[in-house]
Amino acid sequence: MTAEERAALKARIIEAIASTEAEILRREENAKPISPDNAIGRVSRMDAINSRGVAQAGLRTAKRKLSNLKIALTKIDLPSFGNCSHCGNPIRPARLMFMPQSDRCVRCADK
């Protein structure tokens, strides 16, 4: 990985961290419990509970992504950064730009 690619990727990771943190704040608002004294109908309450469950799953995914992005940011200056953690081959720069938290190449991620 060239120095220019590494610098661009570092900027991409910082940008992704900021957007993921904003996403987490939005998802936390949607994942709040539904108050039992909220006067909505039974079907509406069931729909709200279901929506809350979906929001909680998205929140967990976003938090996991944020954690992986922060790990990638701490490792970006290591010489081994950009190599697959499974097979050791280089991960394509396009994959890293799309998913900067990736630690596996496409082939190993599909396994």
C-alpha cells in the first residue's frame, strides 16, 4: 500500500467514524423503550415494539462497525495493515475504501 493510499484510507476511516457515531445517536433515539402509559392501540404498540427491535439490531451493528473502524485507525500505520488476517494476501484498496474496517480479503470473507 502506497503512502498516498494509506493517507486516503486514513481520511476515509476518520470520515466513517464520524458518520457512524452520528448514526448511532440516531439509532439510540429509535431504540428507546416504549412507555406502557403511552396511549396507543394494541396493534400500534406491537408495531412500535417490532420497530424498536429492528432499531436495536441496527444499533448493535453500528456499534460493532464503530469498534472495528477504531481498531483499523489504530492499526493503519502498521506495515501489516491492508493484508488479510486469514491468508496474508493484500486486501484490494477498493475494498478497503468501501469497507475500511475489513480485515479479510473478499475470498476469505466469503468462506
